[in-house]
Amino acid sequence: MPLYEYFCETCEQEFTLLQSASTNKEETVCDLCGSGNVKYKFSSFASKVVGGTPKTSKPVTMDDYPNKDVFKLPVPRLRSEL
């Protein structure tokens, strides 16, 4: 079960609950003051990646790409040019 973070607008405290993913977050009450005036906070999460790239592989070089002309393109100056 994942951890969910909430903010109570009544007592102005943040708290974390271990809840099922199917739990209705709108029915959650503050575990500090018992108020139902809580807001769900979007929070980061971590996951474990199983497998991955073997450590015996060599780094990718320009010779590994089929179209080497792509490296001759000018570097964009603005994010909108990407």
C-alpha cells in the first residue's frame, strides 16, 4: 500500500497516511484533529527498477548510430526550437 500526503486546512498540519490505492481520498479525515477539511498533496515517489543495462556493455559512440548527420545539426538556442 502506498503512502499519501495530506494537508489539514483546519489545524494547518501536514500528515501522511498508509492507504490502499482504491481508497476515496475525499473521505479522508485528519488524524491529528479529526477534521474532514483535508487536501490531498501530490508527492514524489520512488520505485525499484529490476534488471537494467548489463555492466559489461560498452558506452554508445557516434559510430553506433545509423544516421551520423544528426550530430551535425546546430544546437537550438531556445527551448521552443526543439
